[in-house]
Amino acid sequence: MKSKDLEKRLSDLSVQQVNDHLTRKDSEHACEACGTRDWRIHASELEGLVFLELPIFGMGGIGVPYCFLPLFCGNCGNTRLISANMMLDEIDEHEASSQD
Ligand SMILES: [Zn+2]
């Protein structure tokens, strides 16, 4: 199970914050499979953003999930997994530094 803290931080994220993060990190560069730049995330007004939890093996972490934002290529379906923790940390740092 992911921590309550992570769950709360993810549910508080807006689509705009995520899109701005993806732009800052150039996460939407051309698809390695088909060369287009038609990247999509799944989000709805009611349910918010869609994240994935994937269980890991090793490092004492059997059964501990990693959490990712799936970024789908709208042309071929190739999917990039963006670390939710790294994304949250970068957004926090970016927003803290923009308030200075
Ligand atoms: Zn593609």
C-alpha cells in the first residue's frame, strides 16, 4: 500500500501542475517507438488523474508498490512511466522556488 501522505499529495495534484512538470522535464519528446509527440495522460473531472501502482521485487521491497503516472502515446500506445515521487518532489521544489 502506498502511504497516506503519497495518496493525499497525488490527489491534490492538478492536471495543469502535471502538464507543467512534463513540459519542464521534456517528458513529451518524440515517441521512441513511432516518432510522434501526441502524448496523453488519463484524467477526469470526477476521478482526477490516473496513476499506476506496480509491485517490486528485491531490495527488501517485495509487495511494496512503486507509483507512476502513465504517459500514453496517442498514435501507437507506447507508454512511459513517470515516477510519482520524483514528479511530486520536482513540483514542490519548483513551486517553492517560484515563490521566492
Ligand atoms: Zn508512439
